[in-house]
Amino acid sequence: MELSKDGNLIKLTGKEKDFSIRKSIVIEAQKNVIKPTAGKFGMSKNTVLLFLKRFLSGGNEGLIDRRKGPKHIPHKTSAILETKIIKCRNLASCYVLKD
């Protein structure tokens, strides 16, 4: 829970919550030293340092979650071929779902 600008309580979920926590960590690390901040938030000093570096280089955008998967999978089956395979499977009786 956090206070909005008008003083009402708001519940943060998902990415907003992660961003808010990371922003708090960065603010605390800028005020104090990194090691006590890590202890206060229950994380390693390397993680605090990582968030601080990302914030200093990219601002608020640096604290947003980054994509963890690959950008491109060269061996992935194309959508057209996948559709053809599904059509063929639906024609064969051994692949059809039985109710």
C-alpha cells in the first residue's frame, strides 16, 4: 500500500510494486551507504548496487523489469507451418480429442 498524491491509499500490483520497491531502495542507497540499505531491504549489496547503477544511467526507466527471454529464436517453427501441422493433426483420427 502506498499513498497517492491526494493522500488516499492505493494498492500496487505487479510491475508497479516492483518499480516502487526498487525506487525506494535507490532513494535509500543515495541517502545512506549501500551495505546498510541492503541489510534493511534484505538483499545483497550487489543487487542494491545494480539498481543504483541502472537508475543513474537510465533514470526511472532503468528500474523497470527487463525482458528475460531471447529477442529472437532462430529455430522456432514458423506460424504458417505450425498452422499446417495443426490442420493435418485434426484430419488424422489418432490426434483428435475425444469427448
